[in-house]
Amino acid sequence: MEDAHGEESPGFSISVCQTQHNIRVTRFTTTSIKPAKKTNPHWITLSNLDRLFDNFYTPVILYYPYKAGRCVGEVAEKLKESLAEVLVAFYPLAGRVVENEHEVARLHCNDAGAVFSEAYVDGVLDDLKAQEGYHPAPELNGMVAAGLLSEDLTFSANGDGIPALVIQVTVFSCGGISVAMNWNHKVADGFSGFYFIKSWSNICRGNPISPLPVHDRSLIQPRHPPQVIVDIANTVRIDHPRPRPAQSAHDPQQIAVIHFEQGFVEKLRREATKNGRGPFTALDCLSAHLWRVLTRLRGLSGRQEVQFVACIDARRKLSPAPPPGLFSNACVVSYCAVTADDLLARPLSDVSDIIRGAIGEVGDETIRSTVDWVQLQGNAKLSLVLPHQLASGKALYTSSWAAFPMYELDFGWGIPGFAIRNSTNNPYLDGLVYFLPPPPNHGQLSALLHLPKSIITKLVANPSLLLSKFQGP
């Protein structure tokens, strides 16, 4: 692997993200975009898998650098017109999530509209650019304009509820554009969220939606009577109130992005399978490697337990499979734990095997037992296992966006120059890693890591940790 100067490349690049920028917004307008055709008002009871997510939003931001011939003055109007059209099919995103004290959350499909903001920035888009791509920009996500601001990422859904979809289009004085989308996770998971965005981009270019969305959330329903056959104690739980994780002013949360070249990932796969083990996916091997690297960076040792959690798309595990257009949440998690010394002593093949085994154990019965367990809890507030619910600073939680069409989102002016999860520095996300598709011609996989500043600083200062010790300590 060689870089642009003909020198040997390590096979990856690390960029520490800024999430606070000196951005001066000069004009701002906010409106509600309703479906182009009225929907009969009705309530949707969220499914038992929808219930496993708090009222937080999944944030995405797309960056479109200056392009000759693009009229930035027409961009917002074109997006608003096509959004109204696509919301006819995806009408739940024009509704409101409502949750009362003694009831589970429901979705009111009332055509209240998606919150759509237009911002104009006296500055250039490249102010948000790092060496290997653009940074997240939470201040451009539209949540403040929508009246939604929360330090712990969760939002009150009482009263008339909160919007299912929040969007902001920002035009820079250089002619660059950012488009930020945030959808409520109780309404849709990542698969469904990007299914909507891809459909929106198709409509914007005059193409049809295919397949059409299916809004029947009873397709994944509990059995009668509910039966918890598989042990799911480590993956779902009643969500009791918890204190905010401690965060020192000297060691706040940070975000880093690592772009992995194809040669680096292939080297990992060869190392993991050289003794006939596997087969392993690229994500199996990269997850195993990062789990061990993170354990070293955190200074964990001895019999301290370290956990690995992966978000799993249940659509591929259910039998019979739900229709391809199912628009909802359909995620569960896999879980495994070992001692720190055991993890660091094992070769990459063993750790990859542990992860592949944990993911492979999640099947149709695991998902149906999860759905049935939720049913047995009545109206209790529930959640999937997340890093802040595990031992603090000892978990790696992965969520793969690698197959999502982030670089296929062409609204009529080409694909994004860069697309990223629009994350914030939040202590609840310690140990959370998103695998992302890299920009075109820029490697095989990218990883967005949420970690304390001290850990990221140590990684940047010692990048050789990502190269060495494939065989253990």
C-alpha cells in the first residue's frame, strides 16, 4: 500500500473531528412540509421492536461542494416540493411521536409535517473539512430551529408529541450545500431511514419509489401466548432512570474517523483465517481488531470484563422474512463478554470467531423471544443494551451503516462529496462505533468512533497500535 507520494501507507488514516465550528448563520427560515396529498388522521401503535429505542434522533449530514451550473437559490424549493411528494408514501414521517406517563409511545399520523429549515452561512463549506473528509456539524442539523435541544440526546414526547422528521438545508457563500436529516428512532431504524432518503432523492430526480413502503407494524408481532425461549437477559432490559455519566472537563467525549484501505482490511481477514478459521466478514475482523485495540488503549487488564455488542438487522434473520418495503424498526443486538486478559491473549482468529459466533446465535427465535419479552413487560419503558448501560468504559458497541446508500443520494446535482453520521460529543456514546461506507475511491470502510479525548489522543499519538499485535500481546 503506497500513498500519493509513493511512500508505504499504513493502510488507514485517522481524523479527529471537530463538532463545534465558527459558523455564522446570516439568514434562517423554518416551516413544516406536509404531504402533497392529505392522509386520513390515525394512530399507529409502535411495534415491540420500536419500543426498544428512546425518543432520540438519528442524525445524518450530506455535503455537496460547489458545482458549476447548480443554482443554489432553487435547491431548497426543489427539496421542499419533492419532500411533500415523497411524504405521501412515507406519511408516518409527517406525524408526531406521543408518549404519556402510563402509556407506551404511539405515532400520530396527522400530517403535522416534517420540520424543514433553510440556513444561509457567510462562509465556505471547506471550513468544515478535515484532511480526510468533512466533520460532523451538529449546529447545522436543524434541531435548534425545530425547538428540539437535549443534552442527553433524548426528548420529551408528551402533549402533542415531537416531530418524526427534522431537516435543514444550509447554503454556503461559496456555493456549497449541506443537507441534514434527523428521524426519530422510534419511527425508523437506519435501514428504513436511508430507504426514505433514497426514495426522496429518486422523487427529486423524477424517478418512482421502489419498493413502496409497507407501514403494517403488526408484521413483527408477539405470539399468543408470548414465549421467551431464548435467554435475552444481556440484550434487552427495563430502562430504569440513570445518572448522566461523569465527564471531566479535561477529558470530554470526542469523535474520530478512521478510513481503512482495502489492503488493510484484507490483511486482517488473511490473519483471521490463516489457520482455516472462518469464514469471517470484513466487519467481523475489523470489529475484533478494534475491540482489542480499544481494550489496550483503555488500559484494561486482568479479570475485568470487557463487552462487545453489535446492532443486528432482524430483517435478514426472520423466517418468513418481512416484505422489503417494511418501514419500521427491525433491530436487535448480539452480546458477548470475556475478561480483558483473555481477549488480549487470543489471536485475531479467536476473537473474530467469538464475534461471529455471537452474531450467528441471533436467529428467528432470538428475535421472536425479544418481541415476546417486550409484550410481557406491559407499559414499562424498555431499551436495547447500550454502552452507557454496561460497565462504564469497558464496552465496544458497533452499528454498521456500511451497506447504506450514503453515496447514492443524488437529488439532481450529483452524489455527496462526503456523507457522515452527524454525531455530537456526548458521554452516553462512549465506546460506540459506526462503520460507514467511505467516499468513492477512498478505501473500503470507515469507522466513526465516540471515545473520551484521552483515548483518542493516545490513539492518534500511537497509530502503530492499529498495525501491531494481530497475534495478541
